[in-house]
Amino acid sequence: MAVFLVTTSLLSAFALSCVRQDRVLFDAVDVTLAAGELLHISGKNGAGKSSLLRILAGLAMPDEGEVLWCGEPLSHRQPHSDFAQSLCFIGHLSGVQPQLTALENLEFWQAAFQLKQADPYAVLATLGLAGLEDIPCQMLSAGQQRRVSLARLWLTQAKLWILDEPFTALDQSAIKLLQQQFKQHLEQGGAIILTTHQAMEQQFPQSRTLELVYRW
Amino acid sequence: MFKWLDPYAKPETLYRICGLWFPWLMTLAVLTLLLGTVWGLGFTPADYQQGDSYRIIHIHVPAAIWSMGAYSSMAIAAFIALVWQIKVAQWAVGAIAPIGAVYTLIALLTGMAWGKPMWGTWWVWDARLTSELILLFLYLGVIALSGAFADRQMGAKASALLAVVGVVNLPIIHFSVEWWNTLHQGATITKFAKPSIDPSMLWPLLLSILGFALLLAALTCLRLRTAILLNEQHRPWVRALAQQSDQKGNVPQTNAGRTV
Amino acid sequence: MPEFYFESLSAFWQMGGYALFVWLSFGSTYGLLFGLWWYSQRSQNRILQDLAKKQSREQRVRAQQQQEEEANESKT
Amino acid sequence: MVMFKAAFVREWRLLARQKADWLNPLMFFVIVLTLFPLGIGAKPNLLAEIAPGIIWIAALLSVLLGAERLFKEDFRQGTLEQLVAADEPLFAYVLAKITSSWCSTALPLLFISPLIALLLGLNAAAWQAIVLSLLLGTPLLNLLAALGAALTLSADKGGILLALLILPLYIPLLIFASAAVDNATLGLDYSAQLAVLAAMLCLAAALVPLAVLKALRLNVG
């Protein structure tokens, strides 16, 4: 059974537990994610959603348990470049440098995260940022900055997306746009893990929800 | 190769082992130190040059040796913590650092007290004293860094990394200070030349060195126990321990009236 | 067996004129070591008590939460 | 290499937009240097004698002053955690950061070094020694400052702690660099001191970036 799980799932994790500030955030959490699936992690504030995402992204170590990528454990003793290359992580901080323009930010990401060589103007225009490409990002509104940050999702070749609250500060049209992009990514065999307060189930039939219970 | 060590890395096991060892180590350390001190103070002849002031050697040298020894053992623990991700090793860094800092401080103070009759001033920029002073700064850095983070585990990891960086730097610092000293104060060194040690003086010195080592081990056990409890406080075994100590009546039961 | 080096106890205390330096070093050394031991021992003694206090605090919070939940349920 | 270039270009753009970041340490350096003669007295002999130490301590402090902000901004914006998650670009990023910080804090010092020599009444030979020792020594300053910045990245009281951690590690550098300048003012050969500086630089260049990498991973996790 375990072997079966391991071979079909892209990312899986067993018996994860996380302790922060001497508080057990969660304990014995199992995660499996196959290609084409969306995993929605929900829970109250402070339930440990972000911590779980960071563990799954390989940024933090679980106190117990193990994360497997394509059946291979992600150990911190060796670099896991294969996993890192198939991952696109955007945390609740956008990663947009406010002194630089949207174009300059994209240019940096293109080198850093090995994005597709596409016309940055076109991508930014899709996101409704036409005409705002070359003013410093600190002049943009919070929602527009978020769009700049999410522009990476239109260019990335990564299979697994891990997104922390991607919909915050976005308006309805941008949310719709983003959800379309999610759908396309899932259809192409990608996988997404995200946290959000939006209901995801109606639009995404392949989605599952993992509820983290706030505990003392 | 080191598989047999694995059970000792388990916090609960280590907690019990340290608890078992601590009283023995502490008793032995106190006995050895007392014996070494009494012997060194009263039962050895005075140095023909330095008179009775040389008796400070019985604490200055052991403290200086083990201030370096504590730093190396701390750095070894830190290396283990960083490479093999073993948590108890990471806590051991924080447990050893204050002991090492106190040893360094002792080496400095006794060095000054020894220097006053020998050199005529409390402080001389002598290579050994200067190195000890810098060692104290390194210890203080490790201690300060481990307390500077909101997340205690992150502080422990960062200070482990700093300890490893420090141990790489320590020989470089030591040799550069020695070189600098020959450049600026060549004359003072000969005054402080090693006394040709008579066996009658050597034995109490060796006893004191052993005593300081035992004390280092004993205090590390004690402090590591505290660190394990502090960091494992969410685990069932620590909770059970805390409950036991509670039932002994140390803490008044405050929640009796409220749960109704 | 080594013999007592000093002629008298007062000579021992005088340390050949180096009394200040010798006793200062030995005094500060043992003072510091004792202080370190005392501090470590005290924190070891206290930690279990503190943890017990923390646990009873948690229990109170939990009881409070349960009460609130029950109250909410009885309302609806 | 692509990543190194991209990160380097990004740093330059940021420096061009935030001129205070590299101008302030430079001004600090000059002001500290003028304070010493005012405090100690401006007898030419005395000045020339203490000049090597003063110059190196001022350089050290001005590099430390700019060190804290090295990774701070990227940490706050979330860029750093994305780079750590992507793993591969991180090393090039760290190298680009250290190189650009050297260019922004140490290069200006080299350019104004003739002025320093004039202020402190040093001759041409001593000025040459200052330039050479700064050239070999300041990269070491920047490497260690980057290590301190990475270690204290998510700590509560970053700035002063950073100085506390890193200053003891600067001692060998301070000793050999000021000894080189000292020898030059006396008209002696100082190639040995420069060789020691070069050796320390090589060692640090090999090891410090790895430690910075580890420290960044640790602070982000």
C-alpha cells in the first residue's frame, strides 16, 4: 500500500509534526499529492498552515516525519536540486523589490528561477499591468504588486507550485485570471498546494482540502 | 560506523544518563579540585624566583587549558549539530558556552593577579592574556547570538554555526596575536618563561587540571539536562515529569476552583 | 607524603608576601565556579516547576474554551 | 554565471537608486579619520605613527556600518526565501552580494586613499602600502561582514550584535594590515605582511561563502 502511494504521488509526506515556540502546531499530518491535483490547506490563523507549506517546500525541517519527492526523501544532508528545480514557491511575502520596476524584477527572476524566455510585456499585459512595466514597484498598489509577483506563474516551468495566500489583495478579475492559470497548470499535469480563505472546491474537481485544526 | 551512538542522541535517554552521571562527576570534581588546591597551596615548595605567587598556576593553567578545551568541545558539538542535524548536540553548544566563558574569565583574572607581582601592572598586552581576552569575546558572541532570536531553535543553530566559524579562526587569531606580541613587547615574554617544573609541583597541577575537566563535564551534564527539558517541553515524557514534580506539592494547585 | 611547606599557619595565610594576589585569584575562581554551579542548579530546579505551571495554565484555557463551546451549542 | 550577472546588475540598480547606502559609510570613514587628530593632537610625527591603526579601524567600522542592510531588504521582501527554496541560484546570489558590497564600500575607500594620506601626513611609500593592504584586506572585511549579516538576519537586535560577533574575527586582519602600513612608514619591506593578508583572503574566500549559505538557509527556515 505504501509502495503504491509512493509511486503514484508526486509529493508525499508522512507523520509530519511541527513545533514552534514550544507549541505543537500539528502532529502526524500526512500529505499526498499526485500530478494534476490541487491541495487546499485550510485552518484558522495560527494553525500552522504557513509552517506546513514551508516544510513541504523544503525551507524548514519537520520535527518529525519525512517529505518525499517522487519517492525520494528530501533530506537536508544533501542538496535536493531535482526537487528545487521543479518547485515554484511564493510565500505570503511577494518577493518584489520595491525600488525596482516590474520589468527589472522579472528579469532577475528569469535568471534566478529559470523561467521561460517570453516577452515580459505580454505577460504583464495579461495581468492588467500594461503601461506600468517601468515604474518602480513601490508606486504600485498592493494588488498590483501581488500581480507582479504572480507573473512568475505564467513563465515558470516548475511542476509543483506552493503558494501561500495567493489571492490576498487581488480583485475579482485577477482572482479569476489566476484560477484559470491554475486550471491550465493542473491540466498539463502540474500540481498545486495553496492556502487561502477562498472556496476552491467548486472550480477544481481534483482539489482536496486538508484541514489543520488549531490546537493548544 | 557511529550507529551505536544513536540511542544516546535521543533526548530522553541522554537526560537520564546525564542525571545518572552528574552526582558522580560533581563529587569527583569537587574532591579532586580540593585536593589539588590544598596540595598546591600548602604542600609544595615555593618557586625560587617567583616565591609563593607562583601558586596561582594551580588555577590559572587549568582554567586556561580548559577554556580552550571547552571551546573545542563546543565546536565539535556544533559541527555534529550542523552536519548530522542532531538536536541534542545543538543544545550542548548552548550548555557549554557559559561554562567556557567562566573558565576564560577565571584564566583572565588569575592571569592579571599573577601579572601584578611579576610585571608590576595588572594588565599587560601579553600574547596569552590577549588571546584569552579574545576568546572571551568569542564566547560572549556565541552566548549573545543564541539569545537573540525569538525562535530558540534558530538561535541554537546560529550559535552552533558561529562556534564552528570561531574554531576555524581561533588558531589564526592566536598566531597573529603571538606574532604581534613579539613585534611590540618582546621583552615581557622572557619574564613569564615556563618555570622548570619540579615533580613535587607537577602532581598538584595535574590534579587541578583533572579537577577542572571533571567540573566541566559535570556542569555540562547539569546544564544539558536543563536545556533538554526546556526544548522538549511539549513531549509527553517531559509533561509527565513536570506533573510528577507538581504533585510533590511544589506548586499550589491554582485551577481547582475555576474548572467548575 | 608531601609535608606542609609553611612554618606556621600565619605564614601560610601571608603566602610569602603575595597574600593579596594568591587569595584574590583563588577566591574569585571558587566564587565564580560556585556561582556558575548555583545558577545552573537553580535553573534546573526551577524548570520543572515552571513547566508544571504552564501546563495548568493550558488546562485552564482549554476548560474555558470548552465552556464557551458548550454555551454556544446550548444557544443554537 | 547568468545568475551571478543578473544578481549583480540588480544590486547595481539598487545602489544607484539608494545612494545613501554607499555614500554614508564613506562619509563616516572620512569623519572618523578627522576625529582622531582632533582628539589626540595633530603633531605630524604622532599622526604618522598612529595612522595605520586609525585607517584600518575606520575602514573596519565603516564596512560594519553598511553590513547590516546587506540581506535585510531581501529577507523582508521574501526574495530570500524564494531563492532558498529554489536552492540553485543561492550561491551565485551570495557571491554577487559580497562582490557588489565590496565595490560599493571598499572601492570608494581606495579612491579617496590619496586624500587620507594627505590628511595624516603620510609619504608616497606609505600611501602605496595603504592601497595594497586595503586591496587585499577589504574583501576579507566584506566577506566576514556578510557572514555576520547572514547570521543575525532574523535576530531581534541585529546591528550591535553583528558588530559583537564579527569584530573579534577581524583582529588578525587588523594586526597584519596595520603592520604592513607601519613598516612602509618606517621604510621597511612589508611583502611578508601582504602575503599573510593574501593567504587569509584565500582561506576566507573559500570558506566564508559556504558559511553564509548555511546561515541564510538557517535564518529562513
